[in-house]
Amino acid sequence: MTNLKRIYCNTCKGDTKHEIKSTHDQSYHEEYEDHGQKFLGYYEDTEFSFLVCRGCDTGALEEKWTCSGMHDHNGEDIYSYKYHPKRMNLGEREAKRFHHVDKKLNETYKEIITASQQGLSIVTAIGVRALLEGICVLEGIDDQKAWGLAKKIEHLKDVCNIPDTIIDGLKGLKFIGDDAAHRLNASDKHTLNLSIDLLESLMMHMYEAKLDLEHKAEKLKKTHNKQSQADS
């Protein structure tokens, strides 16, 4: 009989049957001696299982862990479970895939998403501020052109034709990052999610959509030129 377990699948976006392909046990036990007799002291037991979704063939690692003191009123062991990659069924955001965004900006963005997934609010807020300043610098708005992030953001309006309403929103990201970096004040999750949403939309507007549009326009131009040559 096939060994199956139902867990959430990040690819299928729902609970699916996973086949347990292999398992590995890891144990740590301490013993102590009292009046010549040995007794079990502190212990940890971990079972690693490699699971494969029957719907999409995506693999996952399950970490099932317990230790001394983790038991119910009947004395049965209670286990905690971790999954790698982390299961995304708790409303956690996933990183968007950008194909035309600068490598350093993209890597910083992915680190922000990872920090957000792990609940690291202060790190997320500082990362949001750093990414925004990185965008400014990439557009040539460095310290020589404008001192301070607020001034750099103002220049985005002229350099990248960003509307005033968006500029005002970007200034809010600066204050969120400043509170985290200088006063260790973490914004709530909803505010941080809105901040990431704004940065994602900004990168989509400035890089992804623009370059994708230019690429498609260039392809159409080449196709038109070939057709014109064939007709002449």
C-alpha cells in the first residue's frame, strides 16, 4: 500500500495527496544515573520525510520534531511540523518574477519577500527603504544629484515621469524605513504588505512593462520590415 499524506501544495494551491518517498530519523538522548540506575533525561526526536505531490510532482521536505516535555495529558508525544519550502497556505505573499529588473534590485526584492514570510518586520521595512533608494541610484539620482532619500524621490518625478500621487506614497516608504532603522519601530503587517505592493507596481511600471513593450514593438517592427522587403 502506498504511503500517502495530505498537505498543502504551493504549486497546486490546495491540499493534495503527497507520496512519502523516503524518511530519515535523527535522535538525541541524554541519560543520567541515579543510585546505579540509568534514566532517560532530555531527548529530541526528528523525522525527515521527502514528499512528492501526486498532482504536480513537486517535492517537499517535512520536518517532524518532538522533545521531552512535549506530550498531551495521556502522555502521548506531541509533534511540531515544518515544511521546506514553507507552505504558502497562510496568506503569505510570494515573490513576483521580474525579467527586466536590475539584478541587484531583484535580489534585494527577493530578500524583502523572504523577510516578510518569516515575520521579520523591522528587516522588511529597512529592506523596503533600501530598495527604493537603490531604484533612485540606478536612475542616476545619487548623493551628488540629491542629498537624502526624500530629495531623491522628488527627482523620480522628473527623471521617470512618476505622478505626484505616487511620489507621495513613496515618501511614506521612507518614513517606514526610517522608523525601523533609527527607532526600531516595526510597522504592522498590513502596512508592510501595502509598501511591498507599491514597490512591485513601481518596478513593473519603470522596468518590466516598459521593456516588455519595447521588446514587442521591436519584434513587430522587424516583422513589418521583412514583410515590406518581401512585397517590394
